[in-house]
Amino acid sequence: MKKSPIILSIIIFLLLIGCSKDASNELDLDQLTRVDISQEKSEKEFIITEKEKIKSLREIFSSIEWEADIKPQMAEKEDVIATLFFTYDKNMPERLTEYSIWFSKKDGPAAIFHREKNALGTLDKENAQTLNELITNN
């Protein structure tokens, strides 16, 4: 009888680990249809809907490495706020999720904060550079 609390504790622990592994686990990037970009420093806003750019953004966002329950402690305000629009059913409203993005000054990695999940992600140098080009060349 004493083994059941130990087994129950192990099961709960494994469930918690499995549920917190990926901050984007409930977002289906295949359903990404639009990205709104807001660059507060330059007061520039635009919308990305082109299929090729959306495809590239899907690939980039799928390569983010997430750490759950971390708040960013950045010295500066984010470079970009990206709002991703997911369409799961054409008869239902789109689902929105917002990310704050900081780019390294010397073409290095990027930091991404997923506001809804309170998770901090990192993007490698190559993907960060591609993301920066995609969202600043409009």
C-alpha cells in the first residue's frame, strides 16, 4: 500500500515534465495564416500574408527552443512585437498569440518571449538573421 503514493508522485512528475516541454505545443504552425508586426522603436506596423513568407516563418518558429515559466529580463524594450494568427476553422475566429522579439546587435541569436505561455525561447544565429530580414524588409 505504501508504494501507491510514490507511484502517483512519479506519474504526476512525468506529466508535468511532458506538459511543460514546449511552449508552442498547442499551436499548429500549419494553421498560421498571418503575422502582424509592430516595431515600436520605429513606429512601423505591417502585416505579412504572403504564402512564401508565412512558410518561412512557420519553419523559423518551429525551430525555437523554449524554456517554460521564465520572464525576460532585458535591458531594452523589445525590437518587434509579432502577433501570429492561426485559422483552425474558417467558421470560427482566428486564434492569436503574441511574441516579443529581441535581436542581438551583432547578427547573433534572438530571444523570443511567448506572452501567453510565459516562456522564453531562443533562436539560433542563422534563423534569427532570416527572421530579422523577413520582418524588417517590408
